Amino acid sequence: MKDFMYLEDLPDFKKSVSEAIALKNNSLKFNSLGQNKALGMLFFNPSLRTRLSTQKAAQNLGLKTMVMNFNDEGWKLEFGNGIEMNGTSSEHVKEAAAVISQYCDMIAIRAFASLNDKKTDESELVLNNFARYSSVPIINMESATAHPLQALADAITIKEHKTSDRPKIVLTWAPHPKPLPHAVANSFIKMVKKINADFIIARPEGYGLNSKIEEKIKSTSDQKEALKNADFVYAKNWCSYENYGKILKSDSEWKITSNKMKLTNNAKFMHCLPVRRNVVVSDTVLDSSNSLVIQQAENRIYASQLILKKLLQNE
């Protein structure tokens, strides 16, 4: 594996999930693998779980970490080619990526969608430019269209807590006061396609995702019907894809509540965090014993650790 930018970069996904669980059970087994090597972590957006879990994963492998918050600490980067740089950008990604490659053995990047220009966001401007101009492996810590580390952690969590070989999984849209990117939902859908599950997406009219990603997936605008007999309920907001970056619905009708969870097969509740309490999901659901949000967050360590291990071992 040269880079880890998308779930598709893992050659055997189911095997990788099992390997991550094995790492969880013996997290320090490879604690000298990264000795004398450094992971550079570049953040163009805020982070709590992604930053700390990736740093913890690196520590478990003996890797040193170097962290830079570009919005506060770095020069503003230029990503265009043939640009006369007489504006606000001080450094071109060509030099930045090449220089960081001299300091680090791997580079992990977090850069969200702008939600202003669909074409630019789908080009993965930041991620792909660093991959193009770096000479070391690139790791996606959430980009404009994908969050593969989260999806891998979610797969680990589902495998650990499922009670049947083919659980019913519902990905449901939930309200939020801000328009949010599609990255988590996109990667979650791709992940569920790789495991054995009865899967359905519940979302209001106008909130369909990229048709290439939703291809062959059942979807409905009847949330309550979708929730019936579910084993896992994954709530997540995303903005409109067709009316890109727009909020079309913001009322509480789609909030996950205890009454809605009663429609399920005693389902486990999942969310990637951070979550807006009593907007996306009620306190009673989030604080219940069926909530897996903390377990998901813990599994972010072992998802990251697996990827770092594979890159270090050139698997």
C-alpha cells in the first residue's frame, strides 16, 4: 500500500478489520516498528478524535509525531499551477509538500470540503496535491469527500457488537444548524458495501448523495419505516448534494429519539462525533447503554494504527 487516501487502498478490507481488532488486543506488539521515524500531521481544519487517536496510534508503534495547524501556524498555500503569486498565498504546495517529505516519513492530512464549489471539492485539491508533490506516503485524516479512518473504525465497532452475521444497518440523515460535508456518509456507505449487511439510507427529499456512491443501495424518505428492526442506527447530517452546500431542512422531525429507537431491534446507536445533543440525537439515546459513540472513538486508535503499521511494513 503506497498511500491510504480511500478505503479502496486496502486490498482486503475484511482481513484488515480483523487485523485491527488483533492490534487492539495487543496494541504494543509492534512498538519498535516506527523507531527513528516521524509522522507529520497537517491540519487545515479542527480535530479532537482524529488528532489524538492518530497520535496515540503512532506512539503505540514507536513513531514520533510532528503536528502543524496550517490555518494558525503555516503560510497560506497556493494550489494552482502557473499562478502568479502576487496575492495572499505565500508558499506553493510544490515546495511545501517536498520540504515536509524531507522531515517526515509519512504525512497525514485533514482538509474539509469548502461546500462552495462541488467541482473543486470533488477534485480533492489539498489531498491530491500533497500526494502529487510528496515523496512519502499520504494518509487521509478526512478530506473533502472521504473519511476512511472513521469508516474503518466503524467497521471494527460493528464487527465487535453485531449479534448476527447479516445485521440491518440504517444510515439516517439528522438535522444540524450548519451545512456539513458528505465525507463521513460517503465512506460509511463504501464500508458497508464491503461487509455482509442489510443496509438502507434514510434521508429527506433533496438529500440524496453522489449517485455513484449510492449506486445499488436502498434509500427512503420514510425514516421510521427504515428504522424498523434495525440492529445499528448511524445518524449523520450532510448538506444537499444536488443543491450543493445548502440546508434544505432543519427541523427536529428527523432527530433520533428514544421513541424512534423503540422501532428497532434493540439497535446500537452510532455517530462519528462531535454531536449536537438534542439536535441530532436526544440525551436519552446518546447516554443509553446502546450508544456506541465512545467505543467508535476508541477504535479510531486501532484503525489508524493498522494503517500506519501497513505503511511502515510496506504491505
